[in-house]
Amino acid sequence: MKKLARTSGRGNSSDIALIHPPHILHQKKYNIFPLPWNLDHIGSTSFIGRYPVGPSWNIPPAGFSTMKNFVESASGYSARIHNLALLRSQPAAAVAEKFRQLDLADKSILANLAEAGSHRRIAAYISRIKASLFAVDLHWIVYAQGAVETLRLIKELHPHSYTLVGGLSAGYFKEEILRDNSFIDFLIIGDGCRPLLSLIRQIKGKKDFSQVPNLVYRKKTAFGYGPKRLYNDLECCQGDERSPAAFSRGCPLQCSTCGGPRYSTSRRGAGKDRSIYSIESIMRKLFHLASQGQSRQRVSICHDPFLTLGKAKWEALLNEIKRNNLKLNFLIEFFLPHTREDILNIERRIPGSQIHICPETMDENVRAFHKRLRYSNKQLIMNMDLINKSDSLSMSVWFMAGLAKDTKRSVDGTLAFIRGYYKKLRNKKDNLLSYNEMLFIDPGSPAFEDPDKHGFKIIKRSFADYAQSFIMPFFKCQINYETRHFNKDQLFALFLYMHDQMNSIYRQNKLISEEAYQKIRQYNLLLREYEPDYDRAMAVVGSALREKYFKAIGDKFMRKLNS
């Protein structure tokens, strides 16, 4: 393999190219029907076009900037971050300008144009990158297809460079991913800072990959494994003010279906337990953010600071922020309700912040079984009422259907609560109550490893199954589980029912227009009407014939939707 010289990191040249892939990298032309919401703006992801696009899908993992800063500060090697996901949702500047007036009337125009031309633009962009090592993240499983196809394209365009994949999902499916995708040279398990630096040194030097910790690499007839080490990237960026502003690393909870808690990290075998940043380190990062000149920049706090930092350290941090008059506000995650004084303290010290609460359901028993955490609805509502009365705080409250012990009754109870609470919500623009479906159980989660104990049956287990499901034209294909109350068909029906009810609530509260409501309602009716056709098409043997059926069904679907 050709040895590449050390590069400066300027422009599109670097020793390491850190690549955030699109969710999907696909060239199929038949119509794709994802979730029934979000033809307009409802929900957390934008499905205008054929696949999910928008801000929540465009954000590279926080670890990228940590790894870049670590490699560059600890060596003479350069790293550059490339966000290919943006190319799916943002059309070329010339195209955007040409169609901007049309887009004012139909918000799907530019999104569809961006998606339609994304494969060609992504290929052209990758061809201009020069790097010895192309590292692609595969953190959450929703990137399964996009990450692998991006790596395939990279190897086609840069056959003399090395390819690497890493992240939670990559670590869980390590053997299958490397076995089935010969264009991927390496896979890193667990935290990446030290292994990545060691790998680029070996690529530039002796190429003894057996010395790279937590690396899986190719040998002539098998896979090789570097020495196993328990690393935590927090140790690499504790003193780096440029790294993402985080309070802790690792989640303190053990929600049954989540792939990110302590249990799942330990199962992957290359990560330490969760750890906490010092107050001094957090303040350095916050000072750095505040110095960027952006007024009231928002800082997201993943994981409840009362549980991660502890109440005393959290209050000390709030006091420091107030004392130094930092012009920041925060998105703060609550894992459970907190006291009246706790919320008032946030209001006094960091006004303008938003509190994100995930109760999942208003059935206390269903919630306790899912989250392994029990609290009362009375406590939850007390917190919501305090935020609702505040002029300087807002909230987003997230519910999820399809939990292990969910029934039609528990779903209806949650819907009734949301409908009732919207009637007393003072500011419907800045406060959101949302209800979404649990499409799949994260690989590596407690429920994935021991489904019977957690009330589930897993119906998809391989990496290939997940990657294929994300390019299927019917979101029912992505459901990977059943419960004791709902099989796959019944879960699909439950999700459509839930979305119908939520869109009715949004219309009543003027969060969507009557026109949007009617279009979404028609969309849901057509999903029900064409479900048997898609089920029959999915049973067809042979991808070419199956895709022919998909296209025919999709064309009929769109003609009816637009009639």
C-alpha cells in the first residue's frame, strides 16, 4: 500500500479524515414512506423528502472534536472533520438560489432537491479529500446503511488509503461488519482518542497493527485484535477548553431499551464506567463558549446534572455561572422530577434555559418497568407546572409508545394527559409535549440481550437486517421487536393511531395548519390502505422484483396523496 506523507490539515488535506456519514446513502428511485408525521414540522426529525434530514441528523458525534484535538495536541499529525450528512439536507448554493421562491410556497422543494442530488455531491466531495486514514462514525444503529455505504464509496475513490469505523454500534457488531465488508480495514472498539493516535502512528510507521489498543484489523485469513485496554476519552480532554461542553460521560441510568447505559458500554468490552468532569474543567469550557461572541449560546447538558454531578456540585456550578455572568443558557435533561427549589434555582441563575423531561408514559407502572426508576405523576406534574408558570424557562416533554408493558389503555391515558395539559400550557410556541414511537430496541441494550426478562421478543438481530430495514420504503420494516401485548402488525397500527391523535392535538392548539393536518391525515389513511400491498412485496424473493413492486405501489400512493 502506498505510503502517504504527513499532511498539514489545510483545506481538504489531513492525515486523518473524520467523516460523519448521512443516515442513508442510497440511489434507489422508488418513493420512500417513513413515519406518518413531519410532512410539515411536527416531531424531532424532518422527513420532508424520502429520508430523515435536518439538524438532529446532521450533528457529528461529540467525540470527533475530542479526538481531533487530542491527536493534534499529542502529535504532529493533523485531523479534519467532514460532515457529509449536511449534503443530504442542504442543496448546492446555486440550486438553492434558483428554487428559493418556489420553496417559499412548498417547503419540500429544496429538501427534495438536496436529497435527489446528494449521492453525486457526496461522491464529488469525498474525491477531493486527501488523507491517509478515513474514519467514519457508526454510533447509533440508524446510521448502519449510511456509514457502510460511505466507507464503500471512500475505498472506491481512495483505494490506497485506509478505512476505519468506530462507535457504539460498530463495536457491538464488529465481527459481522468486518466479515461482510472487505472495504473496511479497521474497527476501533470503545473510546477512540488513544487508539486513533496509535493507529495513525502505525500507518505512518511500521504498520504493526497488533500494537494498536482496542483495534480489530484484517490478517490474511482472519481478524487480528490489538491489546484490550479500558479507556475513557474524558481523561484526554479534561483540560481542553475546545472540547464539547459536557458535565459527565456515560449515563447513570439503565433504561431497558437504550444502547448507551453502563451495561451496554461494559458489554462492548472497551470502556470505563461513567465519569464526571471537574467544576474547573466545565467552567473552562463554558468560558470558551461564552468568549465566542454568540449571545445566549445554548449548551446541551446530556444526562441529569443532579444525578451525574450531584446536587452540591451542580449548585456550585450554577453559582459560578451566575457569579461570572456567563451569557449562556442551557438545555438541561431531567431523568426524574426534582424539587421546587431546584427548578427555581435554575430559573434564577441561568434564565432562558429549557428543561427536557422524558417520562415516556403517564402509566407509572409501565414507566418504572422500562426506566428501572419509579416516580409519581404528581411529582412530574409539579415540575411541569413550575416551568409552565415561569417566564424565563421552557420545557420539552417526551413520551414514547411501544414500551414493554404498554397497552391501548396506557397509550390512551398518555394521550389524554397531553391533550389536557396543552389546554393549560401558557406558551405553546416554546413548550412542546411530544409522543413518538419506539421503532426498535437498541442493539446491546439490556432488552436486546435478555428480551424475555424485559418483556420483549426481538425479531431482527443482525447488522445486515438493520442496514436493509433503513432503506425499505415502509417504516413498518424498521420495527425490530414485539411485546406481550402487541405483535409487529399491532405495533404499526398503534403507532398510526397515536400519530393521528397527536396531530389532532397539534391542530387544536394551532401548532399545525388545517391544510397540514388534512394532508397528514390522508397520509396515515393511505399507509393503512397500502400496508397489505407492502407486506406482499416484502415477501417477494429477489430484490429486483421486490423493488419493481415497491415502485408501483409508491407511484399509486403518491398519485392518491396528491390528488
